Amino acid sequence: MTQHTSLHTLQKLSLAISLLAFSTGVNLVANPLKKAPLSEAESTQAFNSCVIKKDDNACQKLINNSAQTIEECTKSTCNDMGLIYQNAGFQNKAIGYFKKAIDLGDTRSYHNLALLYKTMGNIPQAKKYYELAISKNHFGARLNLGSLYYEQKDFSNALKHFEIACTQGSAEAKMIACHNLAVMYDNGEGVKNDYQQAYKYYKIACDLNYGYACNNLGVLYANGYGTTQNLGKAIELYGKACKYACNKGCQNYKTMNK
């Protein structure tokens, strides 16, 4: 029997998405008071390890060798310092850097601050800064606010934000928002169960190479939900889902090819 991915069981992978905003070329000015200031290349490598790979040693290396104080940081570096301190476990210090970045006009920090508040369990502040980020046209923030409403079972607001991110968002936010929207139609959450709408939105997300959407689209084809039953197409979609890192797609592909 094919496995049907749900929004709930893939919450960490498909319900919410961080989309942290940081500088593509990190330019943390070495602090001359530190014993061994890092070169620009070393700072960039350590920053990527700290923020993307969640390497605490890299975060500490940056703090010990290239950290800027809140007074020293600039519009382009306060946000990045916030991310470093956040990933090093200094949440309150990170909040200070993000707020300084906002004061200096860095709109990325609205979203990063919202994500941090969400992690800390401060939902009112998370919502506040998601909304501020949305006002600056940050579609990752809109996706995450929709995810937050979904977690609270406020399906009406979740649906609203997923619909906007699905139709207007950047590619990464769009594919996940469309997938989540499809799952809500698939499961009848906040809307009447509608397999044709589920098919429509799964297809959009799958066309953007989102593996979980491809798996679910395959399930619709396998069962003839919202479309004409087509086992060959289902197998093809399970294969694509597997290619794009959906384990359930891999399992379904193997099952269908036995």
C-alpha cells in the first residue's frame, strides 16, 4: 500500500522552513583586540559552518576571534552577528544584534528575529516580527507564519498565508507553501476535502522539484484521486520523489516495482 505523506508527520521538513537571511559574502571585520583575528576566507568558512551546519565550535571560533560588539557592527554585519550568537546559544545577545540590525535598516532581521522568538516559545513576539517581515515582502516569513497558525490549528489563517506564498512567493517558499496548501485540501483541514485542488497544488510544488509533493502526487495517480488513475505515472513520480530526498517516495517506488 502506498504511503501518503501528511503535513503533520513531515512538520519539520515541509510545514515550516527557516530561510534564514544572511550575507552571501560575510565581511566580519577582525577585532584587533582578539588574539588571532580570522582572515576573510576563514571568517566566511566558519560562518557557514556555524549558521548552516550548526557547528558550535565554528560559532565559538568566530566569537573568540572576529566578533563585533553591538556598538561596532554595521547594517551588513549586525544581522550576521545575531545569527552567530543565536547558534552559539546566546539567545538574548542575538536578540540585541537583530534589533540593532533592524534599527540600521536591515529588513532581513525581522524574519530572523521572528524565528528566534518562535524557537524560544515567545509566540506573540514571533507573530509580531513575522508580520513586520511580511510587510517588507519576505515570503519565507509568510510561509512560517502560516505554519505557526497551522500548529495552532488556526486553519483559516494558515490557508490564507499558504495561498499567498504559493502564488506570489520566491521559488523555495512557493514550493513548500503549495505543498502545504495541497495537504490541507487533501486532508480537509480548514477547507472541504478536494482532491482536484490537492492535485493542482501538489503538481505546482512537484514541478519545482519538491520531493514530498511528488510523492503525494504519485499517491493521487495511484488511487485515481483528483485525476485519472495511472500507475505508470505514479511510479514515475515516486522515482522523482526519491531523487529529491523523500524517503517515502523511495519506499513507494520499491513497492510499486516488486
